[in-house]
Amino acid sequence: MCGIVGYIGDRVALPILLNGLKRLEYRGYDSAGVAILEDLPLVFKKKGKVAELEKHIGNQKLTGSIGIGHTRWATHGEPNDVNAHPHASMNGKFVIIHNGIIENYARLRERLEARGVTFKSQTDTEVLANLIEYIYEKGQVDAELAVRLALSKVIGAYGLVVMCVGEPDKLIAARKGSPLVIGVGNEEYFIASDATPIVEYTKSVIYLNDGDVAVIKKDQLVLKTMKNDSQSPVIQELSIDIGEIDKGGYDHFMLKEIFEQPRSIQDTFRGRVRSENNEIHLGGLYEVMPRLIESKRIIIIACGTSWHAGLVGEYLFEDFARVNVEVEYASEFRYRNPIINKDDVVIAISQSGETADTLAAIRLAKENGALVLGICNVVGSSIPRETHAGVYTHAGPEIGVASTKAFTCQVTVLAMMAISIGRSKGLIDDTNYRKLIQEFNQIPEKIGEILSQSGHIKQIADKYKNSTNSLYLGRGYLFPVALEGALKLKEISYIHAEGYPAAEMKHGPIALIDQNMPVVVVATKDSSYEKIVSNIQEVKARNGQVIAVVTKGDTIIRQMADYVFEIPETETVFTPLLSVIPLQLFSYYIAVMRGCNVDQPRNLAKSVTVE
């Protein structure tokens, strides 16, 4: 969840580090810091965002060409200057930055304190810095061996970069559970938690695997395992451009990413949904498709917004493929004793490909012999490498912490998978298959039509910006959309919001409804339309305020609701792709009007790489 950046080469390191930290700030913004190696490491760190760190550094001339930087999402110890990274060891021989959690840090700290080591912070990271120094001094070993020996005593997850004063020509990077990528330049290397700080300097990168240790000099990289076995680095080419990680004239990344959805969905099904010959082709699943077709049970595992996409997937697979589907929170799945059969198919969904709980659930499923597939946005991330097969979404970089285009691209992939399996099983006839493909190809244009209503959505948002609670209702395919709409509102505007199946309203939530309670109802025309109309009447009978997402041309709900957002007509299975768009915009505009930082909501980080 924290952001790591490092540089070694001939350039002045500080501007590269600060620029990289700004790129990574969506991963954590409780505090930030840098360490520049000149004659000795010069460490600057400050509570708050990177801008506060820049003010703290001021006009000091730091010309060192080796440095590390960190932006923090606090775990151990409150956000303050002392707990900010980088952390130096007691005698100042090591400086490190770290993403992850050292689970046995308390026991390690006690042992080090018993040996005379003192600590300044509350963090697990400082414990690791001192453990490395203790082994380095007492064992009289080099820095690399000290790092490897120290990590062998650690329980937990880490992505870290280590700087040693006694060996000033190198950086040491290691990974277990927390992502690290190394950019390869011309006699220079860039280290980061993901590719966003690297892409403007080089497109050539090395993704570290769990258990990898990299010893990096400006003109050399040596890769090995924790057990000192040599590894051959695999250099990959980044497919993203610098323009994809800029705001592109929008006020916020979130707004940009909402408006990118026509393109990102089209990019996701480009070459896969072929209207010219009426077929869906998913090359990443070609070899496992027979097993997918034969499977009697699919388990979808995910967290957060990806879990909501998985709920849509449950409806899709059951409708088209007639297969039993269970959707599980990865964080719960991994800690139960779940029943996993060898003929099960497990689908893991993650935007980042680094979600810690989802990765742990994947490993559990593989240990039990299930076929594990991934749906992921980030090429080279852990989930695509740890699953048997899968499908990339092509949403492009998503910088806003609140996920938007990733959700619609995940649903797009799930729809392609479900339709493709249903077709292979003979459950979808030629006429319906052609109809679905034709409608699929029209989705981006229809989303563009919804986005053209942004001014209208903004006007309605203004009326509800001071609400303190909100209820979101939906049925069938639209129930997950209600959950997602409520999540978007609460995470970026800090308004309490809950999503419910509309029929469940009478089992408790109806007690909350009064004239001050806005109720957002996702109510497009489908087989449950008359039922949702009845639910709206129940809300209005209790003086609730109704904001409804309706199919264009709807007159019945328009007469009942206080306000409506219209979406174009489409096949029921594609309504989540359209109906979520106005809810994303509604949340965005409310958050902006409340003065919230929509790209960096409080207490949240983009990629949850720790438990």
C-alpha cells in the first residue's frame, strides 16, 4: 500500500525521487520521505503529502546520484515525522524503505533491545533496519548477506530497498508479497512499487518475484533468491505511455477515468469481440476452455469493487453458462476452511494484481488442485504470474483510489467469458449470440451518451451534497451496481451509504427512511421492473427522496421519483455497464462540492498489498 521509489545512476536523484513519489502518492499519503546518499545518507521526512516534504527540503542543494523515497500508508505507528520512512538503523549504517508488514516485529524488537539496540519510532520497519545492522556488525558480513539473513528471520510481507553507508555504490532490493519493479536505463536503474514513476525514463522493466533479492549498481544488476541462487532477470517492455498517468486536462484523475470508460471498454473487448464474424475469442483462456466448460462450480474471489464485479459475474455465469457460482471475499475465503474440489474453477479479480488477500486465496485454491484464473489490469503483476491462465483488462493505469473504469472493464471480461462458455455449451443459439455481440459493440457509444449528461447529474448532486446518509437499492443484475454506487459515495465523500437488494428494504432499512434520507434506486426496465416500482412507492409513502436510474423514455418511475438519471436501453446483462456510470459521476460531484480529495480519500490507498 505504501509507495517505494529508488534511483541509482549519474543523474541527480532528488528530482527523480520526488517526481516518483508524486506518481505513487495514490498508494499512501500519510507521510513521505527521501534519503540521498552523499558522503553520508541525508534523510528528510515529513508528515503529510509529498508537497509537505518538498517544503521541508526547501532550497537545499542535494546532488547525490543514489537515493530512495517513500510515501506511507500507516500501519505500525501513527502518521508523524518520526514514523515516516526512510528509517535509519541505530548506528546509521543502513537506511531502508519498506512496504508491507513484519508480523513478528515485536519479538524481534524485544531481542534487539535486550542486546542494547535503541529505537526512535513505533514502526516495524525500523526493527528490520536494526536487525540488518546487527547482523552486519556482529557477523562481519557484507550488506547483501546481512539483508538476506535478516529477511530469513522475518515473518510477513515486504517490498524494500536498502542503502548501506559502508557500500555506497549499490542499492539492495527484496520482495515478498509486496510488489517491486526495476526500470532498466543506460547505466542507471529505477526502483518503484509499480511502473508509474518509471515509464517517463524507460520502458524496460524487471518485475521481482517473491523471494527475489536484487543487488543494484549503476551499471550492473545481480538477481538472486533469498537462498543465494542466481536468477536470470527477465526484461519486459511497458505498454503504458506517460500521457496515461497525467490528468489530461481534467480536474481529477477520477473524473478522467470515468470519462475514459468508452475507450477502456472498447480496448478490453478489441480483438476479442468480433462483430464481423460474430464470435468472442479469449486467447488467454484457449488452453483451459475445455475445463471451464466442464466445470460444475465456479468460485469468484475478490475484494472491494472487484468483489462487486464478481457479483455481476455470478449472474452472468448462471444465466449464460448454467453453472453454480459462489462469490467470496478473498479476505474471508483464505481464513475459512473452504471446500475446494479439484474440478472447481476459481476466478480471481484484481485491478492491481497485487491484492494481498486475493493472492493468498489464489495460493490456497492452487494447493487444493483447483484451476485458478485471473482477471487483472496490470501486466506483469503477481496475480497473472501466479494463476494458471487469465484475461487482462485493458483499462489503462487507474490512478484515482476509487475504482471506476477497472470495474466496468472487469464486468466486460466476465461477460465475454460467460457468453463464450454458454456458446460453447450450446446454451446460446445463433440469433441470441449475434444479438449479444452486436449490443456489446454498442456499449462504448451508449456510455458516451450517458457521460454527455454530466451537467444534469452535477445539478442533482448539488441538492444532496449535505446529506449524512443514503440508501442504494437494486434487483438482479442491478443489486451489485447498488452496492458499488454506495461504496463510491462513502469512500470519496464520507457520506454513510449502504447498498441493499430492493426486496430486503422491508427487512430493516425501511426504518431509516424519512424526508432527509435520499434513496438511490437502480431501476432500469427488466423482468423485475414492476417489483422495483413497488419498492419506490414504499419509499415515497414514507416521504423518502428518490433518485432513480431509469431506462431512457421511462415515464412511470419519472413521475414517482424526485430526480432521474437516464441510460440508453440495452440487454439486461449489460445494464451494469451503463447504470454504474451516473452513480460514479453523482459520487464524484458530491465529493468535490464537499471539498473532499476525490483522488486520495482519507485512510484509503489504491492497492491493498498488506492484510
